[in-house]
Amino acid sequence: MNAPHDPQPATTAFAALLTAEGAALLDAVRDVEPAEELAVATRLRRDHPADLVSSALAQARLRQRAVAKFGAGDAARMFFTPNGVEQSTRTSVATYRAERFKELGVRRIADLCCGIGGDAIALARAGIEVLAVDRDPLTCAVARANATALGLDDLIEVREADVTEVDTAGYDAVFVDPARRGGRGRIFDPEAYSPPLSWAVAAARKAPRAALKIAPGIPHEAVPEEAEAEWISDGGDVKEAVLWFGTDAPSSHRATLLPGGATLCAGRATMLPDPAVRPVGRYLYEPDGAVIRAHLVAEVAARVEGGLVDETIAYVTSDVARATPYASAYEITDQLPFNVKKLKALLREREVGVLTVKKRGSAVEPEELRRKVKPRGPGSATVFLTRVAGAPTMLVGHPAR
């Protein structure tokens, strides 16, 4: 007789990891290195089902990958899917956003398109009750297991449903994280998100408070007029953009820099015009990526009494040193027309062996330049490959003290 058909084999396989046998296997393979997997799998399959051993080893690999986003402590206890690890919000960003919701007075929230529960976990840890919704059975099973594993299942309800059919009335806020990847990779058209951005905006407008997670490269013209658009970086890397509804800063752009939490905000109607182009001064300021995405470079330039090196390049130059969390400052010692031989001679003369190469507006790859100049010596320097007033230029300097 044929065995009954399992309509959700992935979900059934995952459920086996939650049994006592599955937990013991996960503990046994926790620290297995890739080179050891075959030997370990062969040994464990003598006493355990082969499918369960494979699932445990796959989960161990995912947990190792997840440490970068979730930290070693949580990653060791949580469960993941390949897409979940790839698309989840890192803990630092999710925690920041949860605290913003808490400051806005949110106590109950509908987390739509919750994935494996990364944001729901941060919200619950902020003391907020969460309805976490996703339509994929396996994803919901993983989110539910994560809430239990971290002791948050009293605050997180996971519901398998189509988010477009969920009634969010009675919740203080909604958070929507539409899927921005398809079968062919990253999706750039907001209306091709799942669900589309227009649906998410409509859902946000019905709620007292709302936040919509979007790609950092969203065209500014696609931002609703009443929304606060926030770009968030972590450790200098832009991680995401969020459209906020119901905050005290509507129709504005905000750049937030983690882990420090510095935040720069300007109303869209009062944002400063682009700074003037001026000659390179003693200092060069490299605005954080979130500042650039938010179109707030002019606000940084005003703070450091500077201008642009080129009208199309987001490097700010000034004759004064001003401490600012929104840009990295460098003292410029040399300005050269783009010429590899001249740069190589200069670096040899300065005995530069540690060379940092940055670029904006240049087609030259940093590694390619580093190979050509062959830096040697005890000194260090930073070279910027850019344009100054339209001309390809190399600026040499070091971080400002």
C-alpha cells in the first residue's frame, strides 16, 4: 500500500527537529565544520533517520550564518530557513525600530509578512504584543518555534494567513515587510513587491501608526507625501529604508546611524539646497550612506562649513575640522590629477605600506589600483578616487584626528 502523501514535507521535516531526538541531534552537530560533515553524517545515520540527520546539519549551517545578524546567543537557540537568514532584519536594526514603536505608545502591533520572526522578537522584547502573520506554512512554523525558543510565545501569536485578508482593527500599529525577492532575484519595482507597496501604504493609512520596510534604493518620488522616510545604516552599511506613518515628523527625511543612534532629520519642504562646488580644502568629509540616501548631504555640509568637490559627488570639503557623527573626516595632504605613476611615486616617497582606497565617481577598482602601486613601508594613507570639478582626481590623506 502506498504511504499517505505529505502535502507539506518541509514542514514535517522541520517538526522533527523540535522533538527530543531532533534537539539532541542539533546539539551534537552544533560545532561541526563543513569539512567534517560527511564523516559526522555517516556516523549519526547509524542511529538516527538519514533525513533527520541531514535536517540537523542544514540547520546547524544556518545557525552559524545567522550569528552575524542575530548574535551567537540567539542564533544558537533559534531556527532558520535559507531565505529567513538572508532576508531577516539584523537584531540591531529590529531593536531600534521596536524602540521607536514603543516610544510612539504602541502596545499591540500586527507584523505582516513576519518571516521567521526577527522583527516580532524585537517587538516582543520591547514589551509589545505581536500578531505575526505569514502565508507560508514552514515560515510560520519556524517563527512559532523561535517565539517559544526565546521565551516570547506569550507575547507573539503566529498566524498562517494572507496578510491582505487580515483585519488589523484594534491594533495600535502595523508593520509591513513585503517580499522584495522573486525567482529572478531582487525586485526593484515597489509595485512588484509581495504585497505591492500601494497595498502596504493603504494598510498603513488605516492604522494609528505604521512602518513599511522598503529597499534603500526606492525612488524618492515613490515616497507618499505624508510619510516620514528613514534610511538606516549599521556600522556604516545602509541596511534598509522605512516609511513611517503617524510620527511627529511627517513629510520628512531621516538618516539614522547605528549602533550609536545618531539621527538627522529634515522636512522635505525645508531641506537645504545642494551645496556649492568649491576647491578642495584641508578636510574631506565622507557622509554616511544613510545620509546620502536620505538626500541630507547639504545638512552635513552646513554643519562643517563646507561644499562639494563636484556637483555629482557626495564628498564634502572644508577648511575647518568639525566633529560630526554623520560623516567620516579626513585630512587631505595631496591632490593629484588621476595618474597611477605619480601616485606610486608619492606613496614610495612617503613609505606607505598600508593603503586604504575609496572611490566615488571613478571606474577604477580599489584592488586594481592597490596592485599597480604596490604599497610598501611602515606608513599608512587613504586615497580617494573621485572627480573634482569634473576632472578625475586622486586625493591623498589620512583620518582626521
